[in-house]
Amino acid sequence: SVVQGNKTVYEWKQALKKNMRETKNNYHNAQRKNSENDIDIDFDLNDKIRVNKYSGYVYDAVWLYAKALDTLVNTNSSTSYIQNLHSDQTVTEFVNIIKNMDFEGVSGRINFKGRPSRLSNVRIMQWLKNTSNAIFEQDIGVYIPDYGDVETKSRNQTDGKMEKWNERLIRWQTSNGKKPLDNPKECGIFSAFATKLDIDCQLAITIVFIIGFAILLLLIFIVFLMFRRRYEMKMKATEDRMRALGLLTP
């Protein structure tokens, strides 16, 4: 994607490396011209140019302040803001402009709406070792937060979404290679029950005993009903037999 400066991140990196190489060459030439001053600094001109991981943040910070200052100067009809850039009025307005900035930078999206700091897309990776013990990284997913204004955000809105998620690529570093439980409980035979409900062991044991006691009472009640039914049927059969023999009056 195109970022500030009308270039892609790759183009920005290449331009940065080119400028760094030119700076090193210029310093090297200046070092040769001033050799009488006994200057001996090795800049490793033949080494590969490495871009510092914080360079993108510096680039975006400069653009942020430049865009905010441009907005401050061009969108406010009053000249009171630029007459004294260090006044409380100007600083407050400048901060408010920065809070409402929203653009794509080299380090990601620049957005402060309703927040003390910016949000960023989160790249989820796992570092592993191969058979030769060399460390390599594996992309698992990308999380994109909700960049909307916190003050106007409704309760129904989500906090973000997973744009990319490959759970099958995760290698769990457990003894059995399976995904570990979030809150495992060690309660002996009641461990699975306590972990499933996410409750303390004592409470889990109490609940199990209450359920067991309730089941026992239910079984006793069912057995009582069965014996009572059998007794009533037996008594009715005896009564019918005695009536048939004339031992009982109708």
C-alpha cells in the first residue's frame, strides 16, 4: 500500500538505504580530505546497509507533525495560533489536531482518535527451530484493531478482527503437542470438571457431592415408587381373588 510521500514501504526502504549509503560515502570522502586531522573512523562502507527498526517510526512522526502543523496554519483563520507556537492555546489546538489525524504510515496506520497512543496491526508469529537448530519464524495471523473513535464507539462494535489466522500452523510446546488449557485446575478426579467451569477445587467438590446426593435421593424415590406400585398391584390382585372366592362382599 502507498504511504505518506506517495511511495510504498519497499520503495521507502530502498530510498532510505540509498541515502544512508550516500551519507556514508560523503563522510568517507570528507574523512580523506581531512586526513591531516588524524581522523580514523571506520564506517564499514562495504557492509550491507541495515535499516534500524525504529526508522519507520521516526519517518511517520515527522510526517505527523508536518501534517498537523500544516493543518494548524491553513485551516485556522486566526493568526493567534502561529504568532506564538509555544502558547497554551496553540499547543492545545495542535494536540487536538494530532488526535484527529488518520493516515497510513510506514510503521502502520497512524490513528489516535480518543486514545492516548496509536493502535497498530498486530502480526502474530511463532519462532521455531528446525532439525539443524536454526531459528525461523512462521506467520500465524494478523489482528486488525478497531480504529474508530472510542468516544463514539457503540457497545455493539467489536474491538477488532483477525484478518488472517492459521491455528493449524501453531506448534504447541507441550509434552503431548496439544493445545494447553487456559486455566487448568488440579483437583484429582475432579480436575476436568473444575477446569471446564473455571471454578475452585473446593467449590467443584462441593457441587459434585451435592449433585451426587441429589441423584441418590432421586434413585431412592424412584425405588420407593416402584415398590409401592408393586405392593398396590399385589394387594389389588389379592383382593380380586378373595372377591372371586366369595370371601369379601362386593
